[in-house]
Amino acid sequence: MNWRWSLRARDGGMTGLEFASAVTGGGHYRVLVHAAPAQLAVEVRHLDDDQLVARSDADRDGEYSPMTLLTIADGRVRRDEVWPTPEFYGLPVILAGGEVGVLRYWEHAADHSWWRWLIEFSNHKGWPPDWRPPELPPDALRPAIS
């Protein structure tokens, strides 16, 4: 069953401002968010029956990072600011507005002064439950990052 991630910036307007409303396959207990607001309200629900999966305020604690990791556990959402490493490849990345891609590559300077990343987008008509695209061939990204 697919999940809807509702992300709201709590520090704008009287009731906050929508940052993203995104759909992922169910079971993604970890997602990345690009340029997440400092004060963030997160709600995750089943797309079909609106059943609540998790809900929390997830505010930034510490230094800014261009990527935020949201992790669902026990009906709550934990937030961590991260500089992705290969262990994050394959995770969904939610962008402002709600588009979702898959992180395929990330590199950054040791002092975090620059970063480069690749994200893959694929789509399907409708939202079949837990649809995933076929795996890319092993060398599909090599020309893009060499």
C-alpha cells in the first residue's frame, strides 16, 4: 500500500505552509528530504484508507545540511541532518512540492563547501501498490559520474 507524506513548514503563516505532499511505496521507513524547513511537521498516511502511519514535529537540531533523513519508528518521525554516503543510495528523496526521486549518487567536499548528487525519477500511470521501476543496469550511471 502506498503512503502519502505530508510535510509542512511550521514557521510560516498562521498554520504553517505546505512544503511537500508526496507519495511513496509503503514500507519506506526512511526517506530523505532535500532542503527541509527548519521547523517541520510530518504526517504519513496510507494512501488508500487514510490510516495514520506516523505523525511528529521534526525540527532541525544542529547544523544545516542539504539532506534531511526522516525515520519512522513507533508511530513517530525522527529527523537527522545528513551528508549522504553510499548506505543512503536507493532511498526515496522528497523535493519541495512533492516530487519523489531515488538517490543514486552523492559526493561532497570534506568541509561541506560543495556537493554533487544524482537522483533518478520514474513514473507509472496511476499508483499501483508498492510499484518500483526495474533495476538499472550496473553501468547505467557510470558515464554521468566519471
